[in-house]
Amino acid sequence: MNEDVPGRKAAAGNSPGAQAWARFRANRVAVLSAGVLLAVIGLALVWPAVSPHPPNAITDTQFAPPGGGHWFGTDVHGRDLFTRVFAGARISLLVGLVGAGVSLAIGVVWGAVAGYLGGRWDSWLMRMVDVLYALPTIVFVIVLITALNGLLEHWEAQGLPAGTARLARLAGLFAGLGAVSWLTMARIVRGQVLSLRRRPFVEASLVLGASHTRILARHILPNIAGIVIVYLALTVPSVVLYESFLSYLGLGIQPPAASLGSLIAEGANQINPLRIYWWLILFPAGTLAVTLLALNFLADGLRDAFDPRTPQ
């Protein structure tokens, strides 16, 4: 029995997952990006809770420049910008992850059903994707969120609690961003499923009496998990960027909460010919840029890691 253990360990080391992990570790840029992203996530999760300056605490030290007391300075209301930047990063990353999760759920199901059923179902489902692709994405999201905000304002006038309205706006933002981010995922999944559905292992499962749902869930989807993970990682930064742009326009996260986009908008509003409070734009924009670069480099590293043609 013990003689087989080294063989099993060698086989495990040569598994596709182990090879992908080895390729990822060899990519120094991707590993560094993962470290930077973990640092941003750690600060976003921990610092607003332990900071001596709560993110929404208003003080008399308006427009204080960066210094020992306030590392990123303060804003127009005297709030500590360092704390607000990482509180905003937490919300931006949350929106990105949830939006990407919505994109994953819709895109994988839509693409898998279209690719597996084929024929008229495939044609009808993918024509709907083509129609949605033809629409200007950001305009569609703006119209959707504006309509939802108008409806919620009407309900608030009718007595809807403010807290419930804020949660509804956040859920609408998640749904709106996820609803336009799944199209590429659906196309990628459909193409992969089309290439797998006629493979011998799928036909063998059909002969043995496996249901179509079981074949999709147990045999086809696990074989495209690597591709799905890569495109999921690519979706997160695009959703974060969408949210930041919407918040900059005033359609995303609403005060007193803040995202990186809304912080950039607040800083831009303080620019005037007499004085430019540069830290109000530099630090939120810099944090957003570093986060997006880390996410994109990480996604590129995952793509290379899951590509078996990539040399180790």
C-alpha cells in the first residue's frame, strides 16, 4: 500500500489544477497583483472599523492636507479621507463581486442551455444576446437605474422607510450592472459547451440514462470551470469601473455612503480657480487605478495559468 503513495502524489502534482497553480506562481506580475489586491481588501475590511476617525464623522478640520493626523487629508466636512477611501473601496469591490456573481449566474445558465440544446433554442437565445449587445451598455444601465430611482422616490413619498429605499437602490445597482455584464460570459460558455456536447463521455452518459441536467452539471460545466473563472475575474474590474462611473454621475452609491467613484466626484466638485485640493482626487483615483490594474493583471495571470499551452 505504501509503495503507491509516491505515485499518487506524482499524479496529483501533474493534475491540471496543480499545473495551473504552478504556472500562476511563475507569473510574478500576477502574484504581485494578487498581493496588492489582498492588501486593498484587507484595509477595506478592517481599517474603517478600527480607525480612530470614523468614515462619516464630521469635524472642524476641513480641507486639512495629508499629514500625520490624517494620512490622506480631510474633505469639505472634515472627514478623514484615508478611512473614507477604504470604506469606499469596500463598497466598490462589493458591487464588483456581486455584479460579477449575477453575471456568472445568468451567463453560465444562458450559454450552457443555448449550447447544449442547439437548434432553434440556440438561435433564439443567442439572437437575444445579439440584440442586447447592440444597445449602448452604459446608457441602458443609466436608464434602468434612473427609472428605479424615480420609482423609489415615489414610494418614499408614500411612506417607504429610507433604509429600505437605500437597500433597494443598492440591489437595483447590483442587478443593473449584472444584467449587462453577462453577455460575453454567455457567448464564451456557449462556445465551450458546443465543443463538448458531442464528446464521447457525454454520449456515453446519455446511453447510460443520465438526464440532461445531470450531464450539464456533472460533466460539461466542470470541464469549462477554468474558462469561467478567467472571465469572471475579467468581469469584476469592468463592473467596478461601471459602478465608479455611475457614482461619479450621482446615480450609484448615495451619501452618506461612499464608493471610490463618488469620492472622486466629491473631490472634483471642490476644484476651483482659487485653490485645488489635490488630495481629494489623487488618493481616491489612485486607489481605484491600483485596484483595477491589480484585478486586470490577476485576470491575465489566471488566463495564462489555465491555458495548457502556456509553458511552465
